Amino acid sequence: MPSESSKADGLKPAELHEGRFQNEGARPAASLGKTLGIFWKMLFQKPSYTRPHAPIPVNLLTREALEKAPDFSVFRLGHSTVLLKLKGKFWLTDPVYAERASPLQWAGPKRFHAPPITLDELPPLEGVILSHNHYDHLDQKTVLLLAAKTRYFLAPLGVGDLLIKWGVPAQKVQQLDWWQETERDGIRFIATPCQHFSGRGLFDHNQTLWVSWVMIIDDVRIFFSGDTGYFDGFKLIGEQFGPFDLTLMETGAYNVDWPDVHMQPEHSLQAHIDLKGRWLLPIHNGTFDLAFHAWYEPFERIVALAAQRNVLITTPAMGEAFNLLQPHEGQTWWLDVQARSNEST
């Protein structure tokens, strides 16, 4: 059974106002016209360079290889779906195996690549770690297919209720508020604030919470950003729980029209520094076209910025192992894809 969660003293929980969660700082209200304009542009005016025109490299994984992998191995499976091996067991963040990040599987952003391993081939999971309920982070079909092989689901407030409604056994689900924590198999998981929003339809705006996650494994500390704009909370999280050995940091799907909910690469780097991070692994990129920038731009910008600030950064290809005990920078694999894309056009 899940253990009782606790909350750090003096840190504010998420606030509810008329049944809806709020960010710590007020987000500027978007006009209906502006919102409809963004949707129209996303559907009908998205530039061709938002998608690659050559295959994304994917290192195929097997259950046997994963089971032989050393502790503190990290594998990007796509977008914000990351498989971590901690204390001999596997934890998966924001699993999305859907073909499209959309409520409709015949419309919406389509995957650039297949996942490096099938759901059937994945080893049993100790837990699934969820940041919020948007379609590019929470996929109903994926969750239900994983439920039988997953021991725990750690979710923000309200998201756990949705899992139970879908059919995930209630005893597997634990919901946490900001600054609330729980322990699983000797690992501390703390749900920390971020600056974002939630909703899967027209009428459920902000009815469930959004979180980032701190993971403390003995002397190793990992941060998973979820989705967020830049805010002062990064400094507070760094003061409370840093320094971090690895930050899995949102770097993609940004735009000047929504900086309060998705960080530009300059902010992603600053958030990593605020957290007192050592290695930065940029996520939320390379799988779906959710904005208007070139698909490879997040990699180019964050790598250049990290070099300017002497920040250690790793950019593993999908399915490529990154190990915190023997870290490496990875390769600039997107440059090869872009070169082949240019040859084909």
C-alpha cells in the first residue's frame, strides 16, 4: 500500500479558487481572439520546418538490455517520456506512446519517430511519474496498457482521480500537492511547483494540478521539470533540495506568445542554474511539433547557451543510454537529420 505523504514545513500548497488551481504568480489572461488565432495557425499555417524530413535516429531497446543496464541509467523514449533505472527498478515519466499528442488520433501533432521499445517489451515498472494532464504528457491508452505492469502511479492532485476513473486500481495511485513528498523503495519523491496549466477539454481548465518532481536516491538528486514557464520557484527548489546531479529540463514547444507556460532555451538554462544543476538533459523536444520553431532549434539553442555558460549538457538520441555515474555529452544527432532533410528537399 502507498505510504502516507508528508509536506515540508513553511512551503505553500497549491491554491484553489472556485474549484480551479492557480499558479503562484498570476498568468496574463489571453483574449479569445488571440487563443483562436494560435489554434488556427497551429492547424493550418504551421511552417514545414517544424517537422524533420528525414528519419530521427532511434536506438532500439530490449528488455534484456534494460535489465542488464547499470543503476542511474537514463533513456529518452520520446518527448517528456524518460525511463530511469534507480536501485535496480524502473521509473517512467509522462508516458505517451500515442501516434498523436491529441484527443483525436486522426488530427493533431504526429510523432516524428516510434518509441525505442514497445510497451509489451518494457520491463515491469516500479512507478509512473506524472506531471500534468495534457495530451502530450498523459495518454489514456498508454496508461491503461501500463497499469498491469506498474506498481505505483505518482500524480498531481486531481490527475490521480482521472487515472482511477479510467480504471487504474485506486491502491496503485497516490496524488500529491506542491511540496508534498512520499517515499518508495528508499527513494524520496517530492512534488514541487511549476508554472503551467491543465485541461483536456473545453470545461476542465485548471481543475487538476501541475507539478515538477524532485527525486532523491541516497546521495543522487534528479529534477524533472514537467512543463513550465520560468519563475522564482526554481531558486526555492534549488535552495530546498539542490544541488541536482541531473535536471530533465523542458526545452521545446516555446513561443513568444506563451512564455509564462513554456520556457525559451535561455530560461531553461537559467532554471538549471537556479536549481544548482550539474548535468542538463533537455526534454520536451524531438518527438512532436507543438510550436512554430524549427524542430531542431531547441537543441541548437540550448547547446550553444550551455557552452557559453560552461554548463554540462547531454543530448542523447532516443533510446541512447545516459548514465549519471559515467556521464557523456551525447552527439549532435539532429545535425545529421537536418543535413539529410536538406538533401531530400
